[in-house]
Amino acid sequence: MSRQFSVDLTNCDREPIHIPGSIQPHGCLIACDAIADTVLRHSQNAGEMLGVGDAINGKSLGDILGAEATHAVRNALNRTNDPSRPAVLFDTMLQSGRRFDIAVHRHDGACILEFEPNLSDPTKPLEFARELIGRISSIESTDGIVKHVARLLQALLGYDRVMIYSFMHDGSGQVISEAKREGLESFLGQYFPASDIPQQARKLYLQNTIRVIADANFKPVAVNPVFDASDKPLDLSFAHLRSVSPIHCEYLRNMGVAASMSISIIVDDELWGLIACHHYSPRVLTMAQRIAAEMFGDFFSLRLSALKQTNMLEAATVARKSLDRFLRLAVRAQDIDGVIRDSIDDFARLIPCDGAGIWLNGNWTFQGYAPSEKHVPTIVEFAKKVSE
């Protein structure tokens, strides 16, 4: 983080959250030069966690990990050129005899290696994710898929609460789907302001589609050195272990939330919404579980985008048929006002609604749920004023 920047509620929208200078403590980190040869920085817990002692910076990566693990890491780096999709090595043994899941990516001139203790069989969550993808692939409506995804993802990951937020044009959002543990209050239908998610956080949600906080009460582990010789901090935009804003952790604690995870929903290259998972006790998600969740989220975004395009085409077809029907009637009509009023069913189908009304030459025609005739003149006058 910048040497001068101190975050508080008045400036959290400018907090440089991509360069916090620290990581979460459930893993450790090593940053090397661009060819993954020399260690330039490390998290302060790396020596103890990896079993290699504290004198790490300046050594070759092979001296720290061993020749076999280093060879595997370099091969993995050569397989990926997208920092938002780090290469992953499961259950890798280091020369210290300890086994880790390792995520590696290149960004901003550095090779960043993240180590997390191997805790489970990686195939189980990946198989479960594949099964869930199969379940939602047959759902043909956006409402249906949104309703089911929260429940399916809760089954996959076991969080106390899983919500789907949908963003609106002004950046605010609404909880449109929820699956929760019995006994918890419901957040379904609640709105939240755009300020709850600052712009720099939204940018990172687009760059790095999954974000995990294992313990909202964690003590950050500093990266050593925080600043290199050119006074530049390490950019952790794509690191899953990246530390978290203290303001956001306080926000979670105020809700009683101890651990969280979010998955970005990206439609047409824009942040459509978030899948937000809350747990009321600390919860470490394994690397395999994160990848499974990321895969599921990617497919959900693609499926939602496809359904959106299908809905647009269907709406265009309905609109064209309604307009064609109206024009055929209007061409040979003697009473055009009557044709317009008689076509209210066609007009109502153009936009999803519970009711529709036409105010034409002082006459009110409506169907479904609509204002009574005595209120219409006032509404019309108001509409005229706001449209001027």
C-alpha cells in the first residue's frame, strides 16, 4: 500500500486494494523475477510454512522448492499467459517434504507463487462442479437459473448463506436469489447502495472473478519487502491470498460474518452481479474448491449471457409480430383511435408488466393492474412535466 495512504470511511473509494503489501495467513507467497529464477520478495510466514528458514530473498527458486518442484512451477508458468487464470499444481511436494497446492501467474514483471497446504482430494469438488454445470445447462429461463444457482452452489461449498446480487444501471444492487442455513434471517429482495462496492473493487471483480476471505478477523502477513528498490509495491490484483481492506473486514464483522467468498457474474464484458457466500465462522476454502467454484461461476455467466440473448431475440420477435398485426389493422381502419385501444393486448406484450393503459383523446383504456380513471389526468400531467 502507498506509504502515505491511510484508509478510513471517508476515502475507502480510493483505497489501493490491489497493492495492500500483505496477504491472508492461510497460505504464503513468493515473488520472483520474470523467469522464475530468483526470489525477490516473500510473505513473512513463507519460511516457517515452507520449512526453509527465513533467509529467502536473493536465493534461487530451486534452492527454496527443490529441483523437481521448481521444474513443475516453470512448466506451469509456460502454460498460462493470463494472470486472471493462474496455473495450478495440486499436492506438490517440496524438498522440505511438505506438500502444497500451488497457484502461479505472471503479472507486472513478476512471477507470483501462492502456496496453500494440501488439505483434500482435488477431484471431488471438480467432479461436483461438473455435475452442477450439467444441472443448470438445461434451465431455459433467467429467473429459473438464478433461483437454482444459489441453492446448488451452497450444496457445493457448504457456506451458511449464498446470495446472488444483481447490479442496476446506477451501480446499486438487489439480492435476487438466496439459499441459507435454517434459522438465519433472509436478505432476499433487499437493496444495497452503489457505495457498498467502491469502483476499484468493481474493477478487480472484473479482473479476478473469485475472492475468498477465510477469516474476517485475520492478521495480515506482510510481504517482505513491501517496496522494492524502485519504491514499487507488489501488485496482487490476481493473487487469491491478497489481503483485504480493513473497512471491508469491519463491514463483514458488523454483520456477524466471519468468512466470505464472492464470484463475479460477467455478462457482455460487464459486471452483471455477484454470487456472495457468507459463513458465520472462519472457513478456509481449498484451492480445488475455489477452482470448482470459479468454473461453475464462469459457466453460469456464459449461460446467463446466452439466455439474455435468447430473451432479446424472443422479445424482438414478439414486438415485430405485434407491430405487424397493428399496422395491418391500422391501414384499413376508419377509426384509428379505436384500433389503438383495441390493440392494448399487443402493446402490453412488448414490455413485461402487470397491467397497461392508454390515455387517448381524454379516454382511458386499460387491462390488468392499472390506475383508476380518476387518477389518470394527474399522472398524465406529471408525465408531461418530467418529460419536458
